[in-house]
Amino acid sequence: MTELLLLRHGKAYRDESIEDAARPLKDRGKRDAQRVGAWLAQQGIEPDLVVTSPAERALVTAEKCCKAMGRGVAGLRREPGLYGADLDDLVALVGACAPGVRRLMLVGHNPGLELLLRHLVGDAVTDAGARLMPTAGLAHLAFDGDWRSLQAKGARLLDLRHPRQLPDGFPYPDRHGSERRERPAYYYRQSAVVPYRVSTAGLEFLIVRSSRRRHWVVPKGIIEPGFSPQLSAEKEALEEAGVEGRVLADAIGEYRYPKWGAECAVSVYPMRVDRELADDEWRESHRGRQWVSPETAASLLKQVELRDIVMALAQSLARSNDS
């Protein structure tokens, strides 16, 4: 059996000042995309291949959905032809799918997706005036044979899922978990990095302002599916602090803090800085950053638990330099 999943992009902003292809998702659209992904994983019907329109609202829908399924986005395929595709375009795209793909997901737009759905299942959807695929609507089809053999009215409609029909919250700690949380499970596992250097002033740590510039922090972020804690920490160091370097393999500590109705666990890694980007290269230069002594860093950081980790790292590095 060959299966086709059709997912319309999530709810997006309508703003005449923004080019249509660049319209971003609303928070509701992001959550709905994640709920679709979590539901697909729970049902055990994850696609082998996800092909998405490159329009911002479709691309982010596809990314959020994939991550909530517990998979990375490295295998996500952008297909320019999906943006503005008509029925003939979509039929041709599906027919050209590789034979080894048994379950394909298309993430795109209306009216194309609804036209394709009606074309493939015929009388299984009878109300010509009904909105079959609202934003974040999902259709699940199956047929016998390969992609090239798919014909009009040749598919069976297995499910037509409105986002309002999906469960509230997300299973934790994995797809089989009975606990439900406000965000997908991977949000609650994070990594942070303490960037350091040895200058003429001695050992120094780099601290940055929080996103709203209310307090001092070190770079930290969610460990997204497909990333190791170290790679995630390295990514956050580049984005939030504008520095590159080598993140050590072993964490130097862990702390927890409350967020999204539960606790997030943060593994902390040291990183020796090799390069500091200029402000015009640094993606989040609005934050501001500062090189300070370990003692000053410990006194300024918001997280109390992080202060002890920073001082322990300073002592460890001092011992390494002395030996």
C-alpha cells in the first residue's frame, strides 16, 4: 500500500506590506503544525519523505511538524513548484515521487491541495462547498500500486483531520508518554554554552544580554531533533553571542528552570572561543555582550545554579593551565 499525506500550512498573518511568499505563521499556526506532527508520530504514520512549498508559512509548518514527530529537518525537501501549484502540477509532482518512498507528505496551499484531494478520492468527499482543508488541515490517502499508477478516483480516504480534532498538549517524555505538556517533548531538554578565552587579563567568560535585555545570560537553546547537545550549544553560541569555537564533549553541569508549565533541564558545556564575529556579522547583535572575569560572570548571571557551574569551570580551567 502506498500512502499520501496532504497538509495545508498553518494559520498565517495577512499583511499587505509583506510579500505573499514571506507571510509568517501566527503562534496558532505554529502550535497546530506541531500538534499535527505529534499526532502523526503517536499514530505511527510518519512520512518517509516530506516535500514542502518554499513559502515561509508552508516551510515553517513543515519544519515544526517534522520536529514534533521527533525527526530533524535535514531531509526536508523544498519544491518551488508547490507554491502556486494547480491540479496538473500536483498530479505530476506526486507521480514523479521515487518508487522507494511508500509514504509521502506534501505541505502546501489551497486551492491546489483541495483540488488534488477531490481528484484522487472522488465521491469520498461529496460537499463541493465544504472547506475540506482549513489551515493545518490534514488528509491521509492510500492506494495500491506505485506513484506513477495513481489515477483520478484511484485513492481511498483514510482520514480527514481538522486541527480542532487533535489532542490538546503534547505527550511527554516521548510519543507514548501519558503526561501532556504545553510544548513538544524536545522543548524541555536544552543545552547552554559558557564561552571562554585566555587574554592578557587572564581567564574571561563571555556573557550576553537576554533577548529582552533584562538580565545577563549565557547562550542557551532547545536541543532540536537531529542535533546533539554539543552541536545545539555551538549553534546557540554563534546566534546569541556571535562567537565560534570548540565545544567540549562533556557537560560541566546541569540546572533546571520552570517554563511551559513544567521544568526544562539544561546541560552546560564549555567552549573555547576561536573567533568573535563583528557586530555587523552577528545575527543577534542587539543583545550586547561582554567579556568579564569568572567572578564577575558569576555575580551577574541570572540563574543561581549557573553561577556555581561557572566558578567550577573556572577552577577546572585554572588547574589545567597550571599542570
